[in-house]
Amino acid sequence: MSAVPRSEKPAGRFRRMLDRLSSSQEDLESEELREDAETAGCTRIGDCQDRQIVTVTGTLRTVTLRPRAGVPALEAELFDGSAALDVVWLGRRSITGIEPGRRLIASGRVSMSRGRRVLFNPKYELRPLGRE
């Protein structure tokens, strides 16, 4: 036996194929999103701390219109494979291109609201549809 645990050994082509065949679709998508965040040079959502300025990337899971203090607010849940983050645009009822399944990069200051990470009015960039 070698001293290096299996998880730390470089995986061969056969091992990667077996791992992919035995993984669920959700696990495969999460792994792809984590790799995408790493190659884009973005912070993983799971590593974001309160009041930290970050750039994150992921896929929008849900998009809803939910008023906050009488003001319209477009809310979306961004998932990068490690955790989820709420993205909120205050004063907006809709934004062209912001829809479930769309990938984007968002930048701003993370805050905590009811135990969840939130980005209010972030700068954002929609990812090309061809990459999906």
C-alpha cells in the first residue's frame, strides 16, 4: 500500500470515468460550477465572509420579484457548487437576461440577512449562452 490516500492521488482516465458514472447529475453540475469559478478567478461562495468585497460566479437557480419595504426588488439565487448566495437588485422589476439557468459573474459587498449571504445591487456580467 502507498502512503498517499486515494483522494490525494492523481486520478487516471479510468478512475475519472468511473467517478463520473457513479455520480449524480447534481454532483456533476456542482463540480463543473466549482471548476468554472476557479478558472474565472472568482471567490467561492462558500468562502465568502460578511462585509467582504467579492467577485463570484455561478448559475441562477431562481429569480423572483419580492418587494422590500414597499420598493420592488428582483431577487435571484446564485449557486456556484459550494454554496448559494442571494443577489438582490432594489428598485427593479425585471432585468433582461436575468433568468433561471443563466450563468453570471457578480461583484459587490457580501452582507448577511436572516443567515444567508446577500449581494445588494451588484455589478454583474452575464455569461455567454454558448458556454452552457
